[in-house]
Amino acid sequence: MGSLSEKELYIFDLDGVIYRSNKPIPEAIQFIHALHSKNKQVTYLTNNSSKTKSEFALKLISMGIQAKEDEIYTSAYISAEYLKAHYRDGTAFVIGESGFESILKEAGFTVLNESNPEIIEMEQISDDIGADFVIVGWDRFVTYNKFRSAMMLIQKGAHFYASNDDSSFPGPDSIWPGAGALVAFLQTALHQQPKKIFGKPSPMGINQILQNYGVLPANAVMVGDRLTTDILAGNRAGVTTIGVETGIHFRKDLLKFGEDHHPTHFVSSLKELMNEI
């Protein structure tokens, strides 16, 4: 697949690769500076649906990375792009944070959480209130009542979607519950799988980036910390993959998964590849 120095486009996961919560990972930032100095194209693809693209760009800028809003791709953005083609001007109920709601509103959806906030307290939802779809993302403020509303709306006919199903999230010094834990709550209660899960390991986001940049898979790299999402998505998209031990998975975890989850390169930190680019 060629050496790393020949690659045109590098796609980075964020949480566990560039930073952990609000704590930067210096080796990753140095690696990105080196890529910019060599005029490589750099983009970011995250399953984290909690922020808008501009909020993620500002976070990267605050850590010393020159990042633009149009270089950021999130599972929320990818979800909204798909859903607006299928439920144009529809109504959504969101288990997710304000950034996710903002992205859906920008895509033209009515967000039921905002237009009918009293729904959260209803033990029965009246016949005149409904949603076209319920979508679940990472939500650090989720409540039982919000799950209850989502479940009742799905039983009334709303379609069930998930921005991603990451079971965990790399916090500053430990691992936290991820969006997948919230998706599993509804799956268990409903005995129903989401109609579609948009984030990695689906290659949808990587394919969209390749198309937007006009780059062939053979000329692109996906950098991630999670074998089950970042690396599997990159392998499915046919790009070179780099696994880093700064987030969720380590070399020892390769024994748990098949070859489709194995990266092209596996390093403890991106510093090890500085001379390869």
C-alpha cells in the first residue's frame, strides 16, 4: 500500500488519539504539525456526537493545531446528512447533547426535545405528539425519563437510529461509558436493533471524506486508538490504518479480534512514526 511518506491524506480520530477529554496528547500534535509542514491533507473523523464541527475545531485550535471546521467530520454530522435525505423537514427525538441537537436543527429537522420539552415528564405521550425518528448519541446528562420518552416514541412508530455504538469513552485517566452503552439500554428494553448505526466501524464517514477530497483509498491513512471502530472502519474502506496505544486498545488486544481489526501499523505513540512521513 506504499510508504507513509507517499500518502496524501491522513484521517485522525479525536478522543484517545489527539487528546483524552481536555488533556492533549503531545506526540499526536507534533505528528500533525509534521504532516502540515509536508503539505499533507489532514482531517478528523470522530464518533463523538456531543459537539458541533466548529466546537471541535476550536478545541483543536486551543491545543495548537491549525484546524478548520470543514476538516471535521462527526457521527452526528454524518447521521444528519443521511437522515435529511430520508426524512426531509421531519421531527427528531434526540438522546444526545446540545451539539447533536444543533446539527440536526441545521439540517432542517424539528427537535422534539426543544419544541415539546414537556415530553420528558410524560408517562403517556398523547396521540398528537410523535417523531419520525429517535437517534441516540453520547449524552452525559441522560435520564431515565429521556430513555422512557424515546422508547414510547419508537413504540408509536418512530424509527430507531444510533450515531455510533462505542461501548466506552477514553476519559482523562480512566474509561467512561460511551454512546453504545446508551444504545444498549434501548436495545434491551425494546428487543430491537437500531435501523442504522452511522459512526465507525461503518466506513461511511471515511468514504465521504475520500470522495470530498478526491483521494483514492490507497493514498489515505486512518489513525485511531480503537480496533473495533477506527481500525475496522479504515480496513473496510481500504485505507492504510495506524493503531495507537493512547486510548482504548493495546497490542495485546490483537489476540481478541480477527485480522480485519488489525491495523497496518501499531505504535505506542505517533512519535515512533515521525521519521516515516
